[in-house]
Amino acid sequence: MRKDTIVIREIEQQDNPKIAKAIRSVLIEFGVPKVGTAYEDKALDCMTETYSVPRRKYYVVVDGGEILGGAGISPLDNYDGNVSELQKMYFMPAARGIGLGTEMMKKCLDFAKEKGFDQCYLETLPYMKDARKLYRKVGFKSLDGPMGNTGHYSCTEWMIKDL
């Protein structure tokens, strides 16, 4: 795969089944529990609709017609405060290790800043070491517990970044 053929763009309607399949594939690869994680989110099958409201955006990584991953920003669910959440950031193996995570993170955080959020929160799993390394690299700090209520009770690592 050549990085110069890859595009990061906003999700489109025809991407819905492809991004759902890609995310579930990555979650299975990492042995992520199917309950209490993004795997069971109803939004996975209707991402375009989920992210087509104010202060939400989802981006996909595309090479040709193939969806290789994505990430989104949304207000943090069930939280009183001006905090965004980085959501559903997953990449297929072919898209890892070539700088796309950093590019995607910048795009998402820039959108969150543009929409006036004060902070960005995320939830992950302890064995997703490369993802946590990337989050720290861009300034996320670990928290002692969750914020809001995302329904992802199987995610036991929480991080936040000031924007």
C-alpha cells in the first residue's frame, strides 16, 4: 500500500456497511469483548446518520474503494460540560504504522477545537498499546475513572486532553 493513494474524508452514506465491517474486524482481531464496547453500538450500522448532526463528525480512511478505518468526534454522552469524545478510531492492519493515526487525530482534534469544545475524552483498552502510545504522543493524559456514560463499560482506560 502506498500512502499517497490514501484519502481521509468525511463519511458518506455508501461507507456505512464498509466502516461497520472494518471496525468489527479490528475489534475481533484484538479480542475485544463484544459487549460493553463499540462492537455492539447501534451507531456502527448507521454512522453517516449518527454523525450528521451539529458538533459531530466522522472521517474515514479510504484507499481506492476500500475503507481502511476511521475516527469521529462527538459531544461526550451523559456529561454536563463542554467535552468532546474521540470515538471509534480503528484502522485495518494495512493502514497501521504509516502515520495515518496521527493525521486522523489532528483532523478530529481540529474539528473539536473548531466547534468550541474545551477538552477531548476517550476510552480504550489496556492491551491497545499502540493506540495509547499515539494518544499520549498528542497530549492525552490518563484518568482514574470514566467521564459521562458512553455504555462502554468494558473499556477500562480513560484519557483526556485539553484543546
